[in-house]
Amino acid sequence: MVVLATASARGVPPKRRHVITSSSSRFSFFSWKLLILLCVSLSCLLVLAALSTLHSSYLSDSDTSNYFKVKRSTVSRTFHGPPKIAFLFLVRQNIPLDFLWDIFFKNGDVGKFSIYVHSAPGFVLDESTTRSSFFYGTQISNAIQVSWGESSMIQAERLLLAAALDDPANQRFVLLSDSCVPLYNFSYVYNYAMVSQKSFVDSFLDVKDGRYNPKMSPKIPREKWRKGSQWFTVVRSHAEVIVDDDVIFPVFNKHCKRRPPIDNRKGKLNLKLQKQHNCIPDEHYVQTLLAMHGLEGQLERRTVTYTLWNQSTSKMENKGWHPITFSYANASPQRIKEMKGINHVYYETEFRTEWCRANSTSVPCFLFARKFSKGAAMRLLSDEVVGHFQLSATLDTPP
């Protein structure tokens, strides 16, 4: 309108003025059409954005089945040859005790085991990073960054199990840390694990620890909440339950959190904060999941991995339990003999004594132990706990 008025004031001829007015009308028509189109488009974008937000909320608060699903191949249950044990190593980066495991596997039947390693993303096990060729290329390709006390720990376990399930010959699945050692040779471990039709999962009721978050209800009722050692040995059907879970894991991911770090600026408020939930998912997830599926009758409710706990106290928590690291000095033959001689475990919160059995036969409780230093592992080799070895071979470190 301002342009037309200016043109008229400058004496634009009527005919010219008519042309301009006609063009302006067409321009106005197309402008309104364009404006309407833009409004419709903007409305569509706003609707899509709202739907996207709603979908994201739906994922985080409701059905997270696709988001948290661990993908695995659907493979036939039939296989040729002997059943295998899948050794699943959950490690920070490399495998510091690879020299001991090398002897362990050399004394075994290569057709009876497989190895999978979850390490830092991008880390490759080859001749430059491990002393044992058994570990070459065994790291899984979809590794994630793992933080202690977070759900990433149990997600890493699920990724290891998913990779191992791709081989139908894998019938037992043993989770191990980078500080675990075998207490027996391969043949003994294999026969022990295979003879039992049950999984070995440390699982007990502990209502006093305060780790259960009421917000987990109703998907995880308090009476199904379980606690136990992270280090399990499971049969194939239970491994499938863990990998296929898309209900319980999302609840852990959302509500099972690590307590906040101590902040000196908050003074006494730290005492209150430290009393909040420190869930430690890896000590609860598998146990609770199997209990939720009604599978406790199919478990030997104990771990086969020995840990010596040291109780300590601090200002911020009444009790703190920490695993003792075995050194060369305290990994004596007598100490190893004592570990092997344990035949029962007492669970004081349930007033339950778990007598160690495999297929109804009394057996020693533990096949593995942690946490062992390199020196302690060397002593196991020198005492030929896992088999004969040459000392010079273990002293050669990767470049």
C-alpha cells in the first residue's frame, strides 16, 4: 500500500497505475495463498513435533521394548560336536591375567569352549595387546562405555550373552572379571558346569539394604527384589531370558541409580544424600529378573566365584564391604586349599544354608576366585593349580 501511494503521488499515468494495481492484486492473491500454505505446513510441523515428544515420553515412561532390546540372531538349537562353555570376560580394557588363562585353555579341549570379551569400545585384542592367542579377536564389536554402579554394567553383560547365544553349541555361560582366576583345570570346570542342569546364581532376599526403590513397583514388586554376586554361570534358557528382557531392564535403567558423590560444600546434607538409594544394578538385576520369571527353582542359588570381603566403616555409611585383592604373599597353597574346601554358604538374611551341589551331588562351592593380582596369579601357576607351565613364557609381555 505504501508503494502504490508513492507511485500515485509521483504522477504515474492511469494506464500504468492500472497495470500496477492489477499486478498488486495478483501478488496479494498469491501472497495469501503462500501464507495459508506456510500456516498449514507450520501446523503440520508442530503436530509432528508434539507426536515426537509424546513418543519419546512413551519410550522413557512406558513400553521401552524396542529401545532397550538387545539384538541377537535367531539360531537353531541343534549343533554338532560337544556342548561348549562360553567364557564371558567383562573387563576394563586388556586382560592382565591372560597368561594364566592361556595355560588354563591350553590344557582344555578347544572344541569345548568359546571366549567373548567386553572391553572398552574400539579396543582390539591381538598380538600387541595380549600374550594369549586364545583372546585374539574375541572382543565384541558393539561394546559400550561402562560405569560402575550404573545400568551400563548389566547392559554389557547382556551384550556378551547375546554374542555368545549366536553359537548354538554354547550351553553354559560363565561371567568373569579381569581379576578372576580358575581354581581348577579346564576338565574339572567343564564337567562341574555341564553336569548340572541348573544355573549358579547367587540370589537372596535382603530387605534391610535399602536399595529397592518403591518407584519400581508395580513392575518389580518388593517381594521379588533379590541381591547377590554379579558373577554367574547360567544355562542357555536363562541366558535367553536375560537377553530378551525388555521389561525389567528399563525399570533398572530408570530407577536403579548410583548415589551422588560426596560434596564437601554440602556438609551434613551429605549424610542424608548418602542414605538415598545406591542401587548397584549388577548385584540385583539377574537375580531379580529370574525371580520375576519364577525360575528360582531352576537355580543353585549361589555363585561359583569366590570373593573375600573386608568390612570397613566410614562416616557416610554404617557398613562398607570391599573385596580384598590377593597378592603373591596371601595367595599361598594353604589359602587356595581353604577356598577349595568350602562346601556351603550361609545367608543370614534368610537363615538359609546353601549346601553346594551339582546335579544333587555334593561338590566344592567355588570354581573361580577374585580379585587376584598378577603376582598372585603367578603363584597359582608356580603351584600348578591350573596346569603345567613354563615361567619364561609368562614373563614375556606384549609390546
